[in-house]
Amino acid sequence: AAVSSLNPAGLNPAGSSAPAAAAAGAGGWVGMRTVAELRREAGVGAPRNADSLYKPIERAPRVFNPLKVPAKLQAALPFKTKPKVEAPRKRKTLEQKRAVVLERDEKKAATLLQQLNAIRNAKAEKRHQQSARRREQYAKKVAKEAEWRDKHNKEERKQRHVSAGKAAKRAAQASEGGGGGKFAAMAAKKQRRQERG
């Protein structure tokens, strides 16, 4: 037989034992047993690595420090959420004794009421701020008008006193007999116009 260049020794390796057994006949060639077959016959399971086994996780319970809310933040919080500092009690309170378990519908209703109250309070706060802003603007406007009125009245009074003083001076000059004539008549006419208007 000629030896091929691909298989120089003339070997014909079998890929699996099934075709070789069929070729050799019923009592012919038998291949090596697999490791799984040997373990099955010996009743030995697969080897187990102790490090690869799953173990229950043991964690120490975590201890958290008590919550400390700064004083500034406490002042800004609504009363409902402020931390209540009470002396430790010897007996349990009624709330601790009784167990109130809300049903799903009751929880929903309580949550809805709380949300509605929060919305109402927010709207009331907004209205209060707006009214405070309006009052402040109105107070500024009233103060400005009062200042203008006082200034105007002051100027008017000053003008009246100046014109009255001038008129008295002219009258005094006219009675003394000095400085009468055309200019005195014009000044008197002007004075009468001012008094009318």
C-alpha cells in the first residue's frame, strides 16, 4: 500500500469509537472509556475544590450613628418634621403599644390628603407673599404721594408769603409817597391776578 504524504506512518486515527466499532463488528474493537464512565462505575463524583463552593454570607450588622440635624436646618423645617427631643420613657406609649396597620386604600387616602394639604399650604404661602408685596408697593406709593404733597404745599406757602411780603413792601412804599406811578400800578395789577388764580 502506498503511504500518503498526509499520513506518513500509515495511521488512521478514529474520531469517535462508533464508526470504528461498526467497522470491526459486534465483538471487535472497543475504545478507551471516558473519565465520566470511569467515575460512574466507581461511584465517585467530580472532584470539588473547597474554595469554589458557595458559602453563606456572614455580615456583621451595621451600626449607624444617630442622626444629628443642625440647629439652622431645624429652625427652617416645618414643625411636623422637626426632631422631637424627649426624655426616655420607662413605659411604652400608646402609639408603641398599639399596632396601626393601614390598608392599601387607607394608605392611598392618607397620602392623597397629605399631598392636598401640602398644595393648599404652598398656595396660601404664595398668596401671603403676594399680598405682602402688594402692601409694600402701596405703602411706597402712599409715602411718595405724601412727600410730593408736602413739598408742593410747602412751595405754595412759600410763594404766597413771598408775594404777600412784596405787596406789603409796595404798599408801605406807596403810603410813604415814594416810588409810585406806572410801576406801582403794574405790580398791583399783577398781585390781583395772582390772588384770583
